[in-house]
Amino acid sequence: MPTVFGTDGDDSLTGTLTRDVVALLGGNDYYMGDNGADLILGMNGNDTLLGGNGGDEILGGENDDVLIGACGHDSLYGENGNDLLDGGNADDLLVGGGGDDTLFGGNNSDQLFGGDAEDYLDGGQDDDTLNGGANDDTIIGGKGNDRLTGEDGADLFIIDGWKSGNDTITDFELGIDRIDLTAIGVYDISLLNILDLGASTLIMLGNGNSIEISGVAPSDLSASDFVLTAAPVTTTTSDSSDTVVGTSGADIITAGNGSDRIWGGHGNDQIFGGSGRDQIRGELGNDLIYGGSGQDKIHGGFGNDVIFGDADNDLIFGDEGNDYINGGNKNDRLYGGDGHDEVIGENGNDKMWGDAGNDILDGGAGKDSMDGGSGNDIMIGGWGQDLMTGGTGSDTFVFEMRSNNDIITDFEDGSDLLDVSGYASEGITGYSDLVITQVGADVHIQLAGDNSITLQNVDASTISADDFIF
């Protein structure tokens, strides 16, 4: 395979369906890969390099680069400069190198290595391995059971909400490193369930989440080893329609049966709407919000929020941050907002938007409409006939048993994927087990029983085994 060379100017190149070897030389270059397992060398300049569907190897070179793996098992090397690395889907290797780098693992089980400067590492979904390297690093395992190593420097380990999984910190240095528990509202370490494992400490965080601190005894830990939120202020309203404004600290606000207006304010708040048609704004902080019964309008605001609509037809906005949104019963409208959000429709005929970021949208039961927005999204139709739009980015559409007759409005061959592994028990384990036909302008894919997938405005001749996960 010959090497394709760029110029010393600002180049814009696109890969082919086979393996490409590209050296972009100087200038601020843009490269987008295609289906092959590409080798991409950014070299000089501030480059933006996107891998495509193959298992790509991308080296940023000098200066400040953006490296995005997209689909495939990718290896990303920032090298010199302050680089941004995003693994995207599949199991990826991310190595920051020199400079203050930002690494996002994305979906699946990734390996992240920071390098020599002050790096920011976020594992994202699934079970990841994160290693900060030299200097003062910020390390977030994300969801899944992650292995976190700070190495040298004063490192900050952030527990990112109530779905952080069972994480292990391998080299916690007392008096130097710290563990940030503000996302789950901990304001006093005496409230933690801390277990002695002999050579290690296990901190139970609730909801099946935990932190194991290797080589540290519980008796050695103190409040100075943690970043905690302020002590909460508790407010309980009457059954009339009340207006409540929270404080700058962590508030616990419990509304009565009226139609209330609640502002959480600063801090990591816990807000319980009660019955009635409530309007709730979490504002700043990582908030926990329950709408309760009644048609509620909820804004998470800034921060990584956990929001439950509960009963009735709710309107929920995650806003900024990596939010978890669960609509509950009835027919809800759910907007993830900026950040990597998880949006669950639960029961009812829901309308869901992921907006910006690499989101997970799960319709649950009912006839749902989902739009991933920008980013590499995972869309799970659930039970019922669902209408799914991936939006921009490399999206994965997941079909479970009893998915019914789902429709995808914007499937992009070579970029998006159809995950039908949920039908393996029904004998669908390979491409030959599918029945694919052209119906007018659309592609019809027959699954087991009465379940099917329709790809609107797609030519069946472009569909192959590479478009599926079995």
C-alpha cells in the first residue's frame, strides 16, 4: 500500500474503502477515514483526524491535534502538543504523549494513558483502564468497572454520578491524591459505608457502586483525602402551590401536593416534586431530581444530573453535563442537551433527543421516536415500533428481542451499525441468517418472528455484513 502525502498547506483528504497510509506533513489538516484499517500521520500543524470504520492507527505528531477513532478498535497517539483524543465506539487504545491532553474513551472497554503533563482522562462507558502518567491528572472512570492509576503527581479521581460502577484505584497516595465525591452528594465521610479488606479499603456508594482503594487501610483515610459537597439544607413545602429557591449549598427540597416552582440553586441538590404540575430547575451542581406524579417540566441545568420524571407526561431537559434521564410512565418528551447523556423512555410513547455528545437513548416499552443528534450515539428501540434518527456521527442501533418493526430514517452505510446480537438465541448469528429486500426506496431486514428493521432511502446493494454486529 503506497503512502499518500499531503502538502505543507492546509489539506482536506478522505480515505478509501481499503487500507490507507497517509502522511499529512505541514499545515492544519483534516482527514476522514473510510472502511479500511488506516495509518494516519498528522505530523506538523493543528490537525483534525477521523478514523472511520476500520481499526485505525492515528498519530497526531506536533502541535495541538484532534483525533477521533469513530468505529473500530483504534489506536490513537496524541504525541506532542495539547491534544484531544476520542476513541468513539469499540475497544480503543488512547495515548496522550506530551502536552496537556484530554482523552475520552467513549463506548466499550478502552485503555487510556495520559503521558507527561497535566491530563484529563474520562473512560466513558464500560470497563476501562486509565493511567494518568506523570504530573497532576484528573481521572474519571465513567460507567463500568474501571481500573484507575494516577502515577506521579497530585491526582484527582472523580466519581461521576450514581452509575459509576465498581472502580479500583491502584496507587492512591495519602495526603497527595484526592477522591471527588461531589457528584453523588457526599458531604461527610462518616456517612460512607467503609469496609476493611485487609490490604485495601472498599467504599460502598449505594446503587451497586463502589470504590476499592488498593494498599490503603480505612483508618488511614481522612476528610482531607476527599472532595466533598456542602452539608444540605432541608426544605419541605406545604400542599399548596409553593415557590422554593435553594441555597448555594446542597439542598434537600421535598414538595407537597401543589403545583410548585423550585430552583435548586448552587450545590448538589436533591429535589422531590411530589404530586402536582411542578416546574423544577436544578441549576448549578450535580442534582438528583424526582418529578413525582403530575405533568412536570424539569431542567437539570449545569452539572451531571440524575432526573426521574416518574408518573404522567413529563417534559425534561438535561441541559449541560453528562446526565441520566428516565421519563418513567406515560408519554414523555426528553432532551439530553450537551454532554454524554443516557436517556431512558421507560414506559409510554416517548419522544427523545440526545442532542450534542455521545448519547445512549433507550426507548423502553411503547412506540417511541428518538433522535440522537450530533455525536456517536447508541440507540436502543426496546419494545414497540420505534422511529430512530441517528443524526450526525457514527451511530449504533440496537435491536433486542420483541423490538417489533423499527424504522431508521438516516442510516449511513460505512458509518452506522446495526446491532442484532440480541437475536442470537433465535438463530440470527451471521449475515446469511438475515432476509434483506428492497421495498421501494427502503431496505427491509427481516429478523426473527414478526420483528424487522426498515432503513429509509437506502439501496439494498450497499448493505453488507460490515454493517451489522452479531
